[in-house]
Amino acid sequence: MKTHKAKRVAIIIEQVMQSRLTDAMSKAGVTGWSVLPVLGGSGSSGAWSREGQVTRGAGMVQVICVVRPDRIDALLEEAFSVVERHIGIVTIGDCEVLRAERF
């Protein structure tokens, strides 16, 4: 089966920033993404957990998308405009997809 090269971008950000991030992604031409809850972790501020938090602002989410390689620069510029002033981690990896026309 033929596969096509793509980029997988995963961004962990505060939940209250999710709509700003997905709006920026749309502006960059991204047509689809998935949002997953982040249950906890550890970073420069120490360990944390979503358990017991009651406000929407207390949580983190991971927004994942797959894009064609020629769209990665536009996506990163728009995403960084949101992430640069907030807690956030951006990772980029190579991947392959079966239906290139969807990306």
C-alpha cells in the first residue's frame, strides 16, 4: 500500500487557550485536529495532576494534527503566536499517511 510523508504536530497547552490555538491552526490551513485531555505531568514547575481541579482553567490539553510537509512552517508560526506567551510544548515528528488528500 502506498503511503505519503506528513508531519505530526502535538501541542500541549492550557485548556483555556484551546480555541485560540485551533483558530490559529485554521488560519494556517489545518483542516483537522484531535484534542485529548492531559491528566498530569511534571515540568520546570514540578509535578501536577488534574485530579481535584474544578476550574476549566486548571487543565491542560494536547492538540494533535497531521499536515503536509509544505504546510508546517505556516502552522508553526501561527501556533507559536499563541504558545509563546503561555505554558505550552510543541513537538513535531515525521509520519506517513494513507490518504494524502485528507491533509
